[in-house]
Amino acid sequence: MESTVPERVELPPAFEDVPMDDLVELIADMLERLMSHNDRIPLQPESLTRFHSRSAPGISILDYLKRIVRFTKVEKACLLITLHYIDQICARVPLFTLSSLTCHRFIIAAVTVSSKGLCDVFCNNALYAKVGGISVGELNTLEREFLRMIEWTITCTRELLQEYYINLVRTHSTSKYTIARADSSGSSSSDSSDLEMETLPSRPPSINEPSAILIDPVPPNSDISRRATIEQNMAFAALQHQNQETEP
């Protein structure tokens, strides 16, 4: 009988050295699992945000990320920090969930913001909007809302990004990835003395705030009280009306 265990793929200790295709697959795998969990949470008027689409986009999050990488040449740090943004927003806005209705618009807004904050060279909003499949005006609105939700905390430490990378490898759904030993991988792109300590897969995350990536997401039954705004109620009614019209 042939074994169904996937072939192990050894990745470099530092996230700066990981092939972009592997990093994209790692991030997409995490986002897909997070969306699958959050899609089970009933949608409420007070949880609607500007990131909600009326229906889930027809492109998978993996293909969406590949498209962004292909046309914007986004850097690895800009992709990884998207996970930190998710954690920030979930901690500050508990009713926000990354679902199939919010993920794509969230990702293109996150890449837009992170590229401007972390890179010397980045694309203009017209290109980000075209790649993301939305209008420039819509992206501008999402960018402003995104910055408000993260309270303009655009950057984080290299050590935190490394922790996200290690966590992605450790928790991949197929367990096909493994981190190469630091002493057998040659030189890395970072000379940080903290690297060897942080690449030990057995070390638990050390983030001290609620997180949707490094710890379990908020369970569906969490009772968070907040009244919906008029705008949220109107958007929720329009969404329900559209879903009723599409039902056979």
C-alpha cells in the first residue's frame, strides 16, 4: 500500500530566505483554516464592516495571493505582517472576523498599507485596486478604514515576523513543511543573534494579547454586546435581500 504521508519540504530557518511560493502557500493555508472556522459564525448586523462583500469572491485566497505577488512584487515581510494586522484588529475590534466575505478585501488593503509602510518602492493605489479586483475609490476607503482599525500601527519587529513564520510552518494543515537546522542551512539573510532561539519549533508563541493567528480564534458562541449602527443594519438588510433573491 502506498503511503499517503506528504513528502517533507525543508525550509530555511529565517523567513527572509524562504521561497516566495512556499511562503504564499503557508499564509494561504492559515487563512483558509481561519475562514473555515469563522464562516460558521452567524453573521450579525453589528459585525458588518467595510471589508464585507455581498458574496464570497470566486477566486481562492491562494490564487489571490499569487496574483498579488505576481503583479505587485510584494515583499515577504509585507505578506507576513498581514497576520499581525489580523491579530491587531481582532484584539481591538472583537466583532471583526476574517471570513470568506472579508478576507480578500482585507488582504489587498493590508498589502497596500504594509508596502507603503515597509518598502522604499511600492505601487500606486490604481495598480493595487486593479490587482485586487476593486475600484480605486473602494480601495482608498478600505485603506483609511484599515489604518483606523490598526490605529496606524503599521510596523512591527523582525522577531515577531519570524515568530509568525515559525508558527505557519509548525501548524500547516498537511505537516509537510519543516524548518532546517540553523547550523546546517548556511548563512541567512539576517545576522540577528536572536535567530537560533526563535527558530526552535517547540517554543510556544509569546504574544500577550488575543490573537486569531497565534492562538485559537474566538469561539462562535462568544457573547460580545454592541448595538449595530444604522449603516450596518441597512447593509445587513441588503445582504439578506440579495441572498433571498439568489436562493432557488
